[in-house]
Amino acid sequence: MRYYILNIFLIIAGMAELVDARDSKSRDGDIMSVRVRFPVPKNRNKGSTMTVSDCVFCKIIARKLPAEIVAETDDVIVIKDIYPKAPIHYLIIPKKHITDLRSLEQADMSVVGKILLMVKKIAEQLSGSKAFRLISNNGLDVGQTVFHLHFHFLSGKKMLDF
Ligand code: AMP
Ligand code: ZN
């Protein structure tokens, strides 16, 4: 009975959806059984619906948010990551709002080439071992947090953990 009251409270509070309600017998007599489901939070898949107006990288590109700009062309911008995970941690970002590699279109092929040429240019400017790692997270489940295509350029320390 206690669970029944709790479930009714969750439904009224909008925290759960009613899946099934029925009378069922138990050893102690008749009890009311209510099954509820907790819905996926509304912004769980925000990434796929993120628009230019709420995209942090679009805001940086439009100079509506500050960032440390390392390089810039007509199509690509390179900024320092705000939470660096290596002594050198740049983000190489196409100026066009593309959600991730899965949403690339044929028309985006030239910008992909320009991103890679930018990677080469930045790599040439490295001192020391000149080794670097390039990472792109594609999707919530692998840690993408900004849903505007970008490549992490990491260097300046040994990274033998992959
Ligand atoms: P990801 O988690 O692969 O989507 O990478 C997003 C990256 O953007 C993270 O490493 C963040 O630290 C970085 N980031 C988020 N906001 C900013 C910002 N305003 N300026 C620079 N880097 C940012
Ligand atoms: Zn964007």
C-alpha cells in the first residue's frame, strides 16, 4: 500500500508516467498494484537538437563569447580549450554549425579538408617531440558535450594510455 501511495504521488508530481494499474492478490489480501515508468529527461538528447543560437562554439565564432583564438581562416577557427587536458589543448572547429561527423554532408567535404590542413599547420608549429593526438567525440555516450563538430588537438605530454 505504501508503494501504491508513493507511485500515485510521483504520477501527480509529474515525475513518472502510469504504465499499468490493476487489482492483484497477495498473501495479505487485495492490494492495488500500480506500475510507473520514469521518463527520459527532456534534455537527454539535447545534442541532436542543439541550434546555432544555443551553441557555445557558434557564439565564440560570432564573438558573442570570449575565447583564446589560436588561428582563424574563413572556414575554421582554433581556440584553446577552457579546461585543458594537456599542456597544449586546442579545439579545431569548422565555422559552419555541423552537429558531428555523422551529420556531415557532401557539401561539407571541403571544410573537412580545411580542418585537416589546419591540423597540419598547427602541428608544424609545435616544439619538442611534435607528437600530437587528434580526437573527435561523436555522441553523448562517448562524452560529446558541445554538439558542434570539433577536433581536440592534444600535445605537450606523453599520452600512451589509448
Ligand atoms: P567535447 O566534450 O568533445 O564535446 O568537447 C567540448 C570541449 O569544449 C570540452 O573540452 C570543453 O572544455 C570545451 N569548452 C566548452 N566551452 C568552452 C569555451 N567557452 N571555451 C573553450 N572551450 C570550451
Ligand atoms: Zn554551433
